[in-house]
Amino acid sequence: MQKVGILGGGQLGRMLLQAAANYVVETYVLENDDECPAAHLCNHFVKGDIKDFDSVYHFGKGLDAITIEIESVNVEALEKLESEGVRVYPKPSAINTIKNKISQKQYYKDHEIPTSEYIITNSLAELNNALHMLPAVHKIGEGGYDGKGVQIIRSEKDVEKAFDAPAVLEKAVNIKMEIAVIVAVNDKDETALYPPTEMLFDPILNLLDYQVCPAEIPQKVLWKAEAIALTVARNFKSAGLFAVELFVDTNDEVLVNETAPRVHNSGHHTIEAHFSSQYDMLWRIILGYPLGNTAAILPSAIVNLLGAEGYTGNAFYEGLEDVLRIDNAFVHLYGKKQTKPGRKMGHVTVMSKDRTDLMHKANKIKHILKVISK
């Protein structure tokens, strides 16, 4: 029986462990919160810091393989473990490139992958000298996550509120649509792609609000998106799962926004809506099994459950019973006891063969299910 470790025990780790139930595998989780969502599902829970060299190294010794829930991990420890024979998915070199927005952008440039025009700013002083790039998106080099560390810079006044740290300043793109393509790569360099999903964001919180799969895009745009996503994933020279977020501009050109080297929020719908979920697919890659079938069973949509504005405290899900009465609606609550405005508390996947019905149900769920406090 293979021993496989996961760095991080949040909701993505929990869903990965739920998929592990289909395989004969001994699971380990490293997380600094022993009440994290994944703690009760793994075979062995280890309390520790995924950013600390010693914690990660000692956790990984004796394991057959390690994967990650989030890229903000100690890469140096993973490199040492890899040199000692532990398989790491994806390779530490890929994680190291992706975890920093600056090196990620350089990667796209080095491999001639289309992305938005950008410059690197190492300080506020340099940002003040880059006003010709405005309007632009300012992304902190390392440490940003779920909308944190991302600022919209429209004018010189916005620069005054910007963070003072090494960052990428991306010239704004005239975006028609944001899509994501998840690419699976195994140790034989075989690949599989999931159909692209359209992502719709909360303009205030800059968090994924809801998404629809498959995205309604022209065939030529689909071909471009798939080719670009494959190029992004293959050039890492690493097995693993890669979620490639892309912009489709008003001229139907496709540009890479960001890449995640792991299971991703944009793939939650694959649990019910696809023959092989992204979580099942990652286990297949780690354990050396054939890649799964990425085809959709039915079109799907995801509604993210965010903590409602004005509520902080013990979480209560208003309208939950009404949502559970909806045909082909699947509720996933992340087990977080405390809610606060904008906090991701769960998601609902809904499926329908009719797109109009699908969007009707997604909007209904969005308006009747609220995460408040009592």
C-alpha cells in the first residue's frame, strides 16, 4: 500500500481525501490546525507548518509520494525529499515557478505563451514610475491567494493605496470572458484536458462567484485555449494537475492569466458532473493508474457560498432545505464553524442538460442560500 502525504488540510485536501476512498492508499496530512476540514478523513494527521523546512521534510520522510493543496509550501524541503526518492506531484521546480507571480510571468515569456503585457515593480517608487501602464492589475509576487494581494490600479490616486512589495503590474485587458482549463499530466507524459469552464467573479471581493461548464465559446477559441493550456502544463516537465486560468479578449485572442499546480476551485463541479473528477484524476496520477475520462455527464454550474455581508460568528445556512429540494443540486459545506463577510464556506453544484434551466437554478441557489450567523 502506497503512503501518500498532502501538504495542507483545507477544503481541497478534504475533497482529495474523499476521492481517496476509491483506492487502496494510506493517507497523511500536514497542517497546523488539528481541526482543519481534512483532519478527520486521513489515516494519519501531523500537526505542523507546511512552510517550515523541518516540518515538511520530517513529514515526507518515509512516504512514497507527496502532493499539495496550496502552493505556499516549503519548496526546499520538497526538493530534498525528491532527491531522496520521494515522488512529488507536481515537481518542486514547477511549484517554485508558479508560487511567485513574477517567476510565473517570466515562465510564460520564456516559453512564448501569450499573456497580458506586464512589468515588474519592486517598490512603490517603481510603481509610481509605471503610470503609463494604467489601468492595470497589481499582483503581489508571493503570498497572494483568493483575491488577496491583488489590486486594481486605475489612477495615480490608487497607487497611493498600493502595497509596497515586489509585484507584477499587468496592463488591463479588454476581457470578454474568463475561462479555466484543467490539464492532467501523468508520469508517462500522457495528458487529458477537462472542458473549459466559464468563471464569473464577484467584482467587489475579487473571488469566484459562480461558474458554468462547458464555457460557451467558438470552436476556434476552444482550440486556442486547449493548445495554450497544454503548452503551459507540458513545459513544466512534471506530472500533476494544472489549472490554467485564461482571458478571452474582445478580439477572441486567448491569454494566460495564472496557473495553479494542484486541484482547483474551478474544478469542484467535476465531482458530480464528470466521469472522473479532478480529485480522482490526481489520485490516478499519483498511484500510477491510467488517466480518467474527463467528459461531462451533464452541463453544470457552481455557486460559491460566501459569508454574507454584516454577519460574523457561528455559521448558519439560511435556505439550505430549499436548495436541497432542487433536482440535481449537490451541496458541499466545508465544515468551517465561523463565518465572516466574503469567507468561502462551501459551494453548490447543479446540473442540467438544458443551459437555460441550468442558469435559472444557479441564480435561484445564489439568491436563496445565505451564510449568516446566529
